Amino acid sequence: MTTPTEIKANVRERYARAALTVVESGTKGSCCSADAACCSDDPITSNLYEQAQLQGIPADAVLASLGCGNPTALAELREGDVVLDLGSGGGIDVLLSAKRVGPTGKAYGVDMTDEMLALARANQKAAGVTNVEFRKGDIEHIPLDDATVDVIISNCVVNLAADKSKVLAEAFRVLKPGGRFAVSDVIVRGEMPADVRRSAELWVGCIAGALEEQQFLTMLRAAGFVDASIEPTRIYTADDARAFAEGAGLDVERIATEIDGKFMSGFVRATKPAAA
């Protein structure tokens, strides 16, 4: 069984390599291991942002994006908001958020990978954005004070955390009363055999630990959030998984049948109750 320490080390190593791929070769990184049968150009990570959104965003920030959604398009960011991106990677969602909140607002990015932080800061400099700050830390121990953030976003990162309850508790802590949790993530719908689920997770995030839909909602409520909901943004089909299954040497038809319609990218919303 993989331990939390091993999970964190694997995440750090693979995302560090993805950042270095962008810097050294100018090509899109991938969270996959060298021998994994997955690629960055797939139905999960591709075509998430409209070209108009990417005006003024450095190319390396786009290449480093390994998300499964576009939280900045759905989070209803407002002028003057303080935004925090959990697992900010190369900085694309932080830079997009900074545009939305304007000079009176601020966008923070937290990442535990030195290589991604270096890339994000280089992208910030290239974009000439000043209302942004990247901090080193992991999302189970967010390096921000209590009640300092209006909106938390994240893009396919919560599923990578070993202790998701701790992530949600930390998110609740740093949000202001009335603050909003608005993240994109990979979600499982219903049950499936453990070996099939593991194979599917290798496809959707290489080392992902996607929560089941109702489990995610229950954990949000347990952390103190209200009005929790999940909006599907992409539902993955048997055809989406076919190339992965074939490349990994798996039973294609069995995998296709079990996966079809049960994995999705979803937009997860919840609110920290306002102060009495």
C-alpha cells in the first residue's frame, strides 16, 4: 500500500519533471511516469481554455497546465477578491485570476514543487503581473493566515492529496466567512472494481486518487462547508479510455465497460458560512 509520504514524493517528482520539460524543451509537460501509457494531449487536459482568455498569458504557463477544467471561468471572481490557487503549477490559473480581480485584488498560488514555483514566477515576470504571489507549501498545510481569502480555486489537484480531509479543513480555515470553494477536479461516479479504478486513475491523472461524488460532498460538509454541489464539466466515455487501455496492455473491453460514464471532470462548489 502506498503511504502518504510516498504519494507526496511521487507527486513532487512527476510535476517537477513536467516543469523541467517545459523549460528545457518548450513542449507540454505530463504528470505521467516515463513508462506510463498516457499523454498530455488527451480528453482530460486538452482544450480547457478559450484562446481569448489566454491573451497576455506566457506560452510556458499554458504548456505547464495539467488541469482537468477551467476554474477561473466558473468561479465568479470579482474585482477586489483575494484568490488562492491550491497546487498552482506553472501559474496559469493564478495569472488568469489576477486579471479578473484587478489591481485592488490579489491572487496567491501555493505549490510544493520548486521547479513549478520557479516556472510560475518566471511566467509572472513575463506577464508583467504585480498582484500575484507564489508561496511554497503543500495544500494540507496552507501557508496563509486564517480568514484571509475570498475564493479558493484548484485545477485537478485535490485528487492528488494523500489526506483530502486535511486539505478541505485547511481550505475552510483560510477562507473568510462567506468565502467560496470553487475547484475543478476528477470525480468518480458510483462504484467500480478496485483494479479497474486504479487503471482508470493511471489514465486520468497518473497517480490520481479521485473521490467518489457523494463522498466528496460529504467531506465538504464535514469540514464545515454549506451549499456543496458538483457540476459535471466533462464525462469520460469508453472511447476516451480506449487508447490508454490498449497502450497499457489492459483488457480494453473490460476497462471500457467499467469506466464508461463513471469518471468525470467536475466543478465543485461550496461556501464557508458567513459570520453570525
